[in-house]
Amino acid sequence: MTCMKPEGRTPSDKSQAGIDFNAFEKMAPRPPQEADKASRNGGRVKANGIAPGGIYKPNYNILTPHMRSPEYVQLSTAAAITLGIMNGNMHRCSCTRCLNLLLTYPEGCRANCAYCGLARHREADRDYADRNFIRVDWPAVPMEELVDIVARDPENSSFHRMCISMITHPNSDADTVTVLKKWTERVPADQIPISILSNPTTMNRKDVELLRDTGADIFTVALDAATPYLFDRTRGRGVNSPHSWRKYWEILNDARDIFGEKKFGAHIIVGMGETEYEVLSLVQELVDMGGHSHMFCFFPEKGSLMDHLPATPRDQWRRVQLARYLIDYAGVRVEQMAFDEHGRVSDFGLGQRELDTIINAGIAFRTSGCPGKFADDISACDRPYGDSPPSNIASYPFQPQKSDLKKIRGQLKSYLSLPSKEL
Ligand code: SF4
């Protein structure tokens, strides 16, 4: 098997019109605007001072109440439907297997990540609890009420896992521990284990230890950007945001030491301007450390600084999904794969028959994340339509069926080095 390592891409590389990947040059975020003084730091919500009364559904034409973690948390629309506190149907899914929670404050997240609907620059036009995040609304609920519902019968709950997303706020480290305690006091951790989606910028090693000691099972770091340069462009100085690649890796290394093998991981967004070689080298690095990668397909989130940019082309996404699965679960190494001059996968490093078996099993194309109760390679965190509309699914929140696999094969078909008849 030949292995061609492309030269590392730099910001001056030329993108090619019509090419099937999101090149670095076209993926530049808009510069952020700072909000007027009155809207900063949740100014509107605090000035109105509306007391919360139970569940708050975003955009119901009532003023946003003053809600704060740890008493209040937000949860994904999918989790709210599964929990029975919101009506609705999800395309081809009866429920979600992960209860995704988000800490909430009127001041919101103090970071300004370019692809994120929760970013600080939005405070002029939307109160924090009303902002869309990974394409959906996040209703707010009192934590006690939420735990009451799940604690009635955790063993038979639809949820295979609960996850707390920390956001960047001065109180989020302490409040995450309180939310975690509120949960573990009432819900046995072996029945519904807990993941933490951390906020490294405000954390130190002791915070990571405390989360493990309080009952967290898996610790993840949302690197999101696959290279230091992209990180700085989308999450750091490029958008007046406080994050740094170095700090994220410091906490990721702490997580490896403290949580141990297969109990830590990193989130990565594919298609923000990195090459396939770069992102898959990162996947390999995480596997070599003993961890996992949890992948998202870039989607232009409404209201974000990247909402004018194209979603990741499906062929780029399918190549990376498949290659990531091979590295994470099939023992293939990035060095066994080959890449073309644009850093695209041109050979997956596996015989055609074995590759076909993995493609046909369909698991490689499901949403990736922390495992649930079915299998190590089936994520509890299925995030229905968090990275695409149902009409053109990126991450399948269910087992792909025959017709889905036909579509996936079609998307991989434009991949030049694999003759279509072999897919
Ligand atoms: S830190 Fe997380 S929640 Fe805050 S803006 Fe960045 S991606 Fe969004």
C-alpha cells in the first residue's frame, strides 16, 4: 500500500473552484461585532428581571426569564421530546439516547466561536436562552424537575447516557459539579453514565479530578478545529474569543491521565478548512493517546459568524467518516492510507472486500460520540439532525437502511480512486 503524505497546508494554498471539499480560503468567518452596552452580559434579561416559572420554551413570544445554573439547565429539543416535556416528532427517530444538558446564564457563553450559535457576538439580537445551537432550540428546565422525571425509572429510561456541556462562564466549573451531584444523588451512575463536554479555558487539573471523583464516566474536550491555525481563526484571536489550542491540549492530556484509556475524547468539526489528511492525523493522534474522536460535519449555523459558508460536501464528509471509523475501530492507521495533492483520502488502506463489509454495516456513517448500551462503536449521543437537515443526512441518528446505504455509496462514488462498481 502506498502512503503519500501531502505537505502541510498553509493559509496561502490555492483552493480550486468546483472541488469537493471545503478549502481553507473559502471558509473565512465574518469579523464579529460587539453588542451595544445595554445588551452585553445578559443586560436585557437582568433589567427585565422576569422570574422563571417552570419550563421555558425559546421563542414563545414571552420575555426571557432570569434563569441560572445550577437551578436551571437547558436541554436539546430531542431530549425534551424524549423526556415528554415538549411535543414533536423526529424524522425516523422515536427518541434520542443521550440527555444533552447545557449550563445556562443570562450572560451566556463568554466565548465567540465562529461556527457556534451560542457565541457572545449574538447578545445584541438574541437572549442566550433563545439562541439556536447545533440547529435546534434548547428549552430550559429546573434541574430538580428533570431529575424527578428520570429518577422514576432510570433502568428503563430511553437515555443511555447524560452529558453536561459546560460553556465558557466564570461559574461553569463549580456549577457543573453541582449539576453532576444533583444527578448522581438520584440516578445510579451505572444505569445512566455521565459524560462531561468540558470548557478547558477556565479549568485546571484539579477540576478534572473533581469531576471524575463526583461520578463522571467520560471526559471530552471540544477541540472542534483540527489544526492550531484553524483553532485560532475560529475560536481564538481571529474572532476575539478567549480560547487557545495550548490550553485545550493541556486539559486533554490531564483527561487522559485522570480518566484513562477510552474514557476521554475530543470533538472535531470536519469541513472548516482543514484537509482530510490533517483531520485524520488528529484522529490517529487521539487513538494513539488511548482516546476517541467524536465528529461533526460543519453546518452553517444560523446567526453564527460562518452562516454564509457552505456545509461540508457529502463526499468529503463520507470519506472522513469512513476513515475515522477505520482508525478508531478497525485498527487501520493513517500511515496506511494514501492522500492526493489536496490532502483527500485516495486509499483507505484496507482491502476492497473488508472495506465493503464496513461500508455495508453502516455504523461508520452514524453519529459518533460517547457509547451507549448497544455497542462500543454505537454512540448514545445521536444528536438527531444536529449537523444536517433530514433531507440530506450527514450523521445518521439511526442505523442506515438499504436505501440510505445506496445513497451513501453514491456519495462515496465521486471519490476517484475507488471505481463505482467496487462501492
Ligand atoms: S465555547 Fe462552546 S458554547 Fe461557547 S461559543 Fe465556543 S463552541 Fe459555543
